[in-house]
Amino acid sequence: MAYESCQVFQEPLCLIDSDKDGKLMVVDDVLDQIAQIPKQLNVVAIAGLYRTGKSYLLNRLARGNKGRSLRTMR
């Protein structure tokens, strides 16, 4: 399978998530997909309080609202 067909190119995915105790963890499936990309890659992470513009900023960085909005990930 070509890396261009990976799910990470189809929709926003969570690379870092939290478990039921609030501990942060890497989502291995997403990391495996990213590892298949043979080109230089930049990962952007944003954290902050509820309703402070995190999703807006990520959507702007992604150049619009193509596909699913980032705010619906959780």
C-alpha cells in the first residue's frame, strides 16, 4: 500500500490521546502510519483550556475545513 492512501491523509487523527486516568499516550496505529511517510514531516500539537480557539487554529493551519472538523475528534 502506498503511503498516500494512509488514513492520516484522509482525515485528522489523534497522535496523542489520554487514557481513563488522564495519562497521555501515543496512539500506535497513527504512529505506524506516520512512520510510513518517507518525506520530512512536521507534527503540530496544541493544548489548552476549553473553548480557547485550539480547533480554529488547527483548522486554519490545515487551510480550511476540508473534511471533518478537528473539533469533532473527541
